[in-house]
Amino acid sequence: MENIKYIELLEVVPNHMPLRSAPLLRALGDEQDNTLPSAATVDGAAVSFVSGVAGQIKDDILNSVLLAQLAANKVADRFVDAINWYKKYTEVLGKLGWAIQDFNFEDQGSSSVKLDVNAVVVGILGSIVTSNGIAIVNSVLKSLKEGSGDGSLTFNLNSSYKDNANFQIGHITQTEDGLVAMSNAAVEIHSSHHKHGWWLWSVDTSSAEIKAASQTMTFNTDLY
């Protein structure tokens, strides 16, 4: 009852942009088809699923991730105050059935002038996601980078603003006994050299601060 009351009183920020996309990876399968891997975007996050995750669970996960972002957007500007934004984001996810800890961001140094953000995401997920999962994540990142489909548009509109970005790439698995988990990469970018268009995937390290964090969280479907 306490969690229900919390959700009922939760304030979210109005948003005129599209918040939840049609399936991001049509080649992988429809969002409600559990026989193939699939993916979708919600606000500034992209979430992929291995095959076998039930359609209702997918829907619950996407809705929970969306609500947590909208509530965090109400409390803090995700592009300039990521600390307080993630504090609210994790708080809401916890009320929705996720066992989650704070994100611990680390600077992503680079010896080159350009930093491949795609490689940053894959690098920090590599230790917590299987090789099959990384292949799915790579497909998601490719789709986002190429800007193909409504899913990429939703993500691109909501994950960056001018010189700053704050986005999440999540990968969902489900065990035979029903345990649902999300391996999540979070990336924060502050740049003083903005380029028009979708600029995030190759960042000038001489004029940008790039931080990233990863963690695995479990989803209590019964509590949700």
C-alpha cells in the first residue's frame, strides 16, 4: 500500500515529444513477440530483450523505466544535474519493484581525439552481459546511431539537448525460473563543442566530459 500511495502522489514532467516508440529493431522481432530478441525506446533510454521474455513483462519494464524518467525529469534537469536526476530515477524504480543501487559514474578517458561512445557502452556492459546479449546491444546501438525508425527518433529527441546528454542502454534477461534482470549502461556527456544533428556517437574528448556507469538490477514482477 505504501508503494501504491507513493506512485499515486508522484509528479511527472509534461513532455510534448514522443516518449515510447514502436519496436526499435523490427528485424529482431516485435516488442510483444517473445520468440525473438526485441528492443524499444522509452524517453532517453533504449531497452533490449532476449528471446523468451513475455510480452506483459516487457510492457511492465518499459512502463516502469518511462515513469522513473518522467518523475526524475520533474525533479532535476537530466542534462545539467545528473546526480539528482539519477537519485530520483533509482528511487522510483525501487518503488516499482526494481532492486537497484546508485549509479557510480567513472570518467571515460581516451588517448585519441575522438571517443567512440558505442565502444564505451559495450565496454562497460561486457563484464555483465553474455556475448549473445552484447550482439543484441550492438544491434540496438547501430540502429540508434544510424537514426533508423521511430525508435531512434524517440531516443535522439529525449537523450540529448544542445551540448549535453544523459541516456541509458538496458538489456533484459529472464531465467527459466522467472528471474528478470536488467544490465544497464548509463552515459552522461557534457560538451562545449556542439554539432548540429546526432553528434553523440563520436565525441571530441578535448572539449567534452564523458562519464559512464553500469549495474545489474532485478525486477520483482509480483511487486510491480
